[in-house]
Amino acid sequence: MSVDRDRLRDTVNYLREVRPIDPGEIQEYFDDAPHPAVVRQELRAAAFEFDLLEREDGTFVPASGAPVDPPGWSPDTLPDRYERVVVDRLVERFGLDWADGDSGDELRAAIRRLKADYYHGNPVEYDETAALGYAIYHLPDYYAAMGYVLDDLAENRDLPRTLRVLDVGAGVGGPALALIDYLHEAVGDDGDPPLIEYHALEPSPAADLLEALLDETPRNVHATVHRETAEAFDPDSVGEIDLLSFCNVLSELDDPAATAERYLGSVADDGTMLAMAPADLETATGLREVERALARPDSGPSVYSPTLRLWPGEAPSDRGWSFDVRPEIEAPRMQRRLDEGDRGADGGGEGNEPGTFLKTSVQFAYALLRPDGKRRVDVRASAERHAKGAEMDRHVSNRIDLLTVKLSPDLSRQGERQREYGSDPNPVFKIGDGSEQVEQYAVLTQHTELNRALGGGALRRRPVDGERARALERRRGGVQPRRRRGDGRGPRRSVTTPRLATSDRRPSIARSRRRGGVNDATARELPRPQGRGH
């Protein structure tokens, strides 16, 4: 038996401000008196349309429209309830000893193949084995990364607890599960729970595992998995979107910029497009290319974060390789089992060494775009006060005022650079003001209270004296050595290293003071991220 949706809506609107809506009571408002279970099912199906939350006692109440605050997201590992779902699927397909012998070799080979295809830009194909291998390897770090990106929105109260989500290329669901858990952690046990209408777009066999994982999510998460490609799907069919997600999928699309632009047209004016990619050069710079194609200086959405554009009418044209690095997570047991599993007859050799199949680093590039023009920090540079990144060549030997954004963690302590710079390097950060045409970096040599937030733990080491700082800078090739007047080697050059002021709660907007400047290290190469993103 069906229920008249219009009659149901009228009844809900009448009762919602009076008392909790009981399906058993609502049946009395219909001539044909549908069964309460039928009414309850219809209310669940229309929950987002009617703006209703279902309570534990089976009644329905109006959902809250309030935004959430950051919950202090910092996961140690993947929650056990999600790992159990993946392991159950592994046991169903391969048996209890899924990590050993031929089955373990098959899973490890699938992971190696996926990593190689992503790295070389090859088309990526998933079968059931590849989806399970992908979940073992990537579900934990993708889960962790998503929450850190959502912090940008929540800190400004721009993440509502009632929202419609379209997740393009959802895969096995790491970002989706993080979003759901993030919102529930943000409201806590005493606050009004979130109401989420979640639509996933996933045409591959990964959709089977995704649906099983979504079954573990709490009440009032209304999930639908659409098994269609991004190119074939009509985003308008789900309604106005509050959060559009392209997580770790842009590099797999035939025309990522055109596809993202088409989907962006279905985002609400106060909604957000969230894009995320692994920290590798190819995928991270590919994400920036899409960001720049959409957020044009004269039209399109604004860049909400992290690559704020501080000069009106300007857009960056450098390579754009920037990424975030967050605390490592602990490898879940399923990941350790696969890494340590007994190799079969053809499962040894190069690429199968212990540690190869552990993915504990959390490194990612991301972009948040808004149709309404809003930015995470509403600050703009002024030609009367600030030097422009696009004109840095004019200031190589000058001391300047610069308004810029910190776009990286301390790069001196990342991977190979730590060995190159020694055990006690000066912090190095990628910076940008949204006008830069070549990559620019800032080296922090003078530690003050104004820049303490910039360096974090790096600032708690012993001070660096001036001569030692200059020696380190010369060794890195970042600045010119000081010249004494009259020594026959040209005029004195200023060491152009910034004293930077930042805030812990905002994007790192850095202002260099009159006593310092910013070194334009345009020939320097960004360090490789620690571990592959794929």
C-alpha cells in the first residue's frame, strides 16, 4: 500500500511544531488508514524532503539547520566496525587464510597494479579483488584525510548538519564514512544529530563493498549508490547539492575540468565542491589544474581554501604542487596481515618486501570551491602595502611587505630533504598569494612570538645564530650570501627571509614585516611526499 505524499506532507507540517510525529497517529489522518510500518517507511524515504529526524523510539522530529563545530578530528586508525566489513568480504571470497599464499599474492598484485596505474596516469580498472585490495591499502588514510579537509568548513561554521551529498567516484567509501563520522562526532551525544542524504556514484565492483560499509552508518543517513559513470550521470536528478565531492577520482576522468564544471552547476549557492587527490606530483597538480579551470579570475566559483587568492582579478599559473601532511595513522590489522602474509610460489621478489603494503602516512592535496564567492578568510592584498607574488623578480635584493598563504608543512623535514638539510634545518614552506607564476618558498631563520604558530614543533628547537643561518642558506642555495661593502664583489645583498605571523585557527596567512622579506626560490624542487599517494 502506498501513501499519498502530498497528504503526508500536509499532515507533517501540521504536527511538526506541536509534538513528535508518530506513524501510528498519522495513519488516522488518512481515509484508507495505512499500516504504521508503511507510514514509517514513507517518512524515512521523504526524511530529507520533509526535514525530519527519526528518533530511537520511532517518532520523527524536525531536523536542526545549525552548522557543526570542529570535533577535534584526529583518528588513530580505521574504526573496527569498518575493518570487520572488509575482512568479512575477504573471508567470503578467499577463506580464513586470505592473506597467505595465492590469495594474498593476488591481493598484493592488485595493489601494486593500482599504484602503478595511478602513478603513470594509466586507466584504472577495478574488479572485486582490486576493490578489496584497494580497501585494505587506502581505506584508512583516505578516511583520515577527509576529516582534516572538513575542518576548514567547520571552523567557519560553513558545514551544516543537514546536507545533501553527491560523492563522485566514491570507491569503497573512505571519504564518505569519514564525513558521516565527522558530523556525528561534531554534534556529540547531546546535540541534534545530523540528517544526511548521501548519493554515491560508483560504477565499479567497489560499489558492492561500499554498500556493505554504508550499512554500518547510523540512523538518519539515507544512502543511495548509483552505479553509473560520472560522464553518464545527471547530477540534477538528485536535487540541489550541499556538498559535491570528487575524492581521489579526478585523475580517472576523461575530461576532469569539464565534468567537474557540469556537476558544479547543481551545487547550491551556499554549497561547496570538495576535491581531494593524493600528494603525488601528477595527481596533486592535476587537481590544481581543475581548480584553476573552474575558478577563473572573471567568473566561476571562489577558492574557499587552501590556495586563497589575495589579489582581485589574479590567478596563479605556477606548477601548483602543494599538499598537506597530517599525523600518521596506525595500520589496521587487515593491512598488517596482508603485508606479513606468507608469499606463494610467485609472490616473492621485488615489490613484495615487508612494509610495502602498509599505508600509514596521511598526505593529500585538496581544494574547496564555493559558488557564492565565500572564502575561508576574507582578506585581500593591497598594492599600496604589499608586494605581489607575480612581481617577485623586482624585489630579489629588497626588503618587502608580503601578504601570502602558507601552502605546505615544513618541507625541510620531509623525506629526502631532511637528509639533505641535516638534522637541524631551518623551516621551509611553500607560499602563494594567488598571483604567482613560478613556485615560491619562504625560509624561516628568525624565531619570534609572531611566527611561533607557523613553525609549530620546529620552533621549539634552539635558536639559530646569524652566521650559522646564513651558512645553512648558502648550502641550500636559497639566498645570496651577504656582501661587505668595498669587498669588490658588488653591493651588499639582503638576506630575504620572512618573519611571519600566523593564526592556529585560520589558514596560515603570513605577513612579512619590515625587518624581513621573502626569498623567491623559484628554481627549487618541492620534495617528494613520504610514500606514494597510490
